[in-house]
Amino acid sequence: MDSTHEPKSLSTNLFYLFLLLSTNLLTLFLSSTFYSSSCSLNPISTTTTFTKSSSRSTNGFGGTGNPDTPQAAIDLPSEFLAFSSGQVLPLGFNANFNSDTFHPSVGQACTRFPDELSRFMTYKVNGSCPDDELSAQKLLLKGCEPLPRRRCRPAAQPDYVEPYPLPTSLWTTPPNSSVVWTAYTCKDYTCLINRKKTQKGFDDCKDCFDLQGRESNRWASRQIIEGSLDFTIDEVLAAKNPGTIRIGLDIGGGVATFAVRMRERNISIVTTSMNLNGPFNNFIASRGVVPLYISISQRLPFFDNTLDIVHSMHVLSNWIPSTLLHFLMFDIYRVLRPGGLFWLDHFFCVEDQFLDVYKPLIESIGFIKLKWVVGKKLDRGAELREMYLSALLEKPLKNSW
């Protein structure tokens, strides 16, 4: 009697279990469908929690941010949170990200300087950005790189005119209307061209904007002088088979005269530059070559083993902390293809530093020395023992890994 009712009781229990699971799944589906807002354009309204950071800043620029302040106690601007917080992907899990959430990149030091960050991220959404190039650049150089994106339109000259056509633009000073001048001491290109003669004190690349001055002869000599620190472009290109140097990078390239010279030889060069009391990036673009607004702290935005040549003049020198310089040298090695060239142009230091620090550092990277010229810098006196290194280095064509 009991055995005849047992199968019926089991089937009833399974039915109720199935019904319970189905109800729960339906509830989960309806809640995720009708209450999610992954396509919203509004600033985020959820509370973002920042963990306490116990690390101290080693940045030498200083600032108003206190590195020991718990991040949760910092009043971060809503637009910064809207940009930097994780955003759920509208189509769900993405195998390329291995995640269902996109986390926008932003410099890790940004929250160390909350006052500067707040000024940078305070604006009317969909309106005009504040004219804040100078303060934004200072924030970037403190380590807030990349700067967070903003939802506003940047300042621009109201009377902007089209640039000169190529090839005229390569060696012609652009019109003043191509620049917003509020961030700079000079308010027009005439002032910049003459500032080496008229202004006292130091400015980065002080005579670079005078295209009829020293820039007109830089790297242009056809004469190769053995043992000279001043390599010529044709001398460097002769180290490789014709036509194999096609694309490259100039780190801290001033007004991009190196890129212009290479363009005249059908070689495409991207030039990194900051706007240190001068509109370097505007000027580079007006000449008809490509500027890249990043500091020497930023990982180079190129894939491994892709560039034919990397050049840098004066920028890489003993003002950079040696550990950071070591990372940077390896980053240059990374982006160069096997057989690619690194032209280290006038690396500055003093003799003891060169022997104890910089020579071993450069040699540790793994380059092959094609040219290696050391010379004394005597303009401030021999007793200072200042010196330059100019080197042409090659990433090994085989076994570069």
C-alpha cells in the first residue's frame, strides 16, 4: 500500500522544486532587465568607495594634495567619478576584456592633488571648457597622466584660419590665430622668435621657434665629421639598407624640425612635446607633422617591435631619476623593431655620473653600439666636468628577446 504511493510523492516534490527555481530565475531576469541603466548618459549616482592609501608621494613637484589623506576622505569632483568609475558594458561580458565592466584609464596620482583635480574637472557639461592649459599641464606633470577626459569644448581662437598647405607649412611660421596664448609669457610668434635676444632667464628650447635661425641648419649638414657629437640624418640613415627606416618617434622634439627633416626623406616621425611656456604642440601641427602631448613618464603608446627609429636630443639626461630613465630606455627598446635604431643625441651628464651610472645603465638594455661618441661640454668651464654622449644604437636583428 505504501509502496504504491511513493512514486507519486517523489514526482510531486520534483514538480514543486522546478516551480521554485523557475520563479527565482524569472525574478532575476526581470530585475536585471528593467532596473539596469548601462546606456545612461547621466553622471553616475552610485557611491564610489576609494580604499585608504598608505603610500607617500615621492613626486618632486609638490602640490596641495596630502598623500597620507585617506582616499575615502577626499571630496572628488562628480565629473571625475563619472569618468573614472567602472562602467558596465551594454552588451555584457566581453571576452577581449575578460570582464563585463570597462575601467577608464587615468593617472594614479590624480587623486593626490584634489584641489587641482577639482579645478580641472569643474565645468558645465556640454558647454565650454575653462581656459586652463597651464594648470592642466602642471597637474599632468605631477603624475596625473593621462588626464581624465572631459565633456566640454576646449578654448580656441575665434578668428582661426586654415593652416598653410604642404610643403609651404614645413618652414613657415604659422599665423598667431592658430594659438590660444593665455598660458604663455609671449602673446605672439614674433615674441617667441626673438625671445632668446630679448628675454633673460631660462626657457625650454628658447630659440626653437626661429625657423630661419639655428633650426634651419640642424641635422642638415651633408658633411660627416669623424668623432663629432653632431651626427647628421644622412649619416644615421646610411647605417641601414635604403628604405628600411620608414616610421619612428622623436622624444621631446621641440618644434619637430627632426620630423620635418625626415619627412623630406619620406620618413614619418611622431614628435612628443610638452607646452613649456610655448605652444609647441600647435606649432608642430601647423608645420604639418604629428605632435604627441605626453611626458617622459608615460608608457610609449606604440606596440612592441614596431618602430624603425627612435630619436631624442637633450631631453634624456641626468635630470631624470635613474630608475625612471632605466624604465624609459627599456620602453624605447620595446617599441623598436628588431634591427631598429635608437639615436641618443647629446645626452648630458657629468663625467663621474657617466662612468658610475649612465654608461652601465645604457649598456644594460641590450643595444648594439654602432656609434658611441663622448665629448666635453666646455661652455660653462672645464672644472664642472660636464659632458655629452651621442650614440647610435641598434636593437639586435636576431635574438633581441
